Amino acid sequence: MNSECCFNESQYPVVFTGAGMSTEAGLPDFCSPSSGLWNKFNSKELASIEAMKCNISAFMDFIDFASKVYDM
């Protein structure tokens, strides 16, 4: 039985991919040295529990930005 057959006959197919899938599709990742989002933003200041507690406005701005970048 080949993978195509299994996939077509499965009621709930699941595909596991690596982080490279998003970058190949043109979506920025978080850690790439030249294009990652954390090269442009400080993760501790924008996307952490502390950021949420101390600067909710900046935290929500980042969440809004990320949701648009990743079409969430």
C-alpha cells in the first residue's frame, strides 16, 4: 500500500511538516537570521507573558500584526 492510497482512503489524514514549509510558501518565520520576525522585534518585549502584563498595548499590536502576516 503506497502513501497516496493511504491518504486518499483515510478519514482523517494528517501531514507533519517542518518549519521550511512556511518559508517556501513566502511566510516569514520567527528565527531565520536575515528575515525572521525576531530580527525585527524583541520577543521578550512583544510576545511574552511579561509583555502582556507590562505593556498590553504593544502586545496586542504585535498579535494583530502577526495575525495579519499569517492570515489567522
